[in-house]
Amino acid sequence: NDAIIWLYGPAGAGKSAIAQTFAEACARNGTLLVGSFFFWRTDTSRNNPQMLFTTIAYQMAMSIPELRPKINAMV
């Protein structure tokens, strides 16, 4: 069962707490959590949409070694 979970909301709404709880649940039940990313409006390394894709691609390559050749071929 593949899924992408996208959390969004105002500051202080509890997004980080939800993400942490989800990651801990994945670790407990053996579900592979491939990657994560968060945007931070005032951090130039965290407010660039292009960084989202490169970060997730890197995390996918690290989590699923079979994907490395395919990801490398796209670079």
C-alpha cells in the first residue's frame, strides 16, 4: 500500500508532532518510511521547491537501493 502523506497548516497546529508520531508508528510496525521534507519560509535551503524533489530522490535512493541506478540516470 503506497501512500504519500502531506501535512499542511498554520504554525503551531501540530504538524511536526503528527509527523513524529507517524514516523514512530512506521518504525514500530516495520513500515518503510522512504523520506520526509519540511518547508521553512525563512530558510533559503528549506523554502525552495526544487530542493523538495532532490531531497526526496536522495532519500528514496538511500532507502531503496534498487532505485539508485534509475535516479542516477535522471540526474
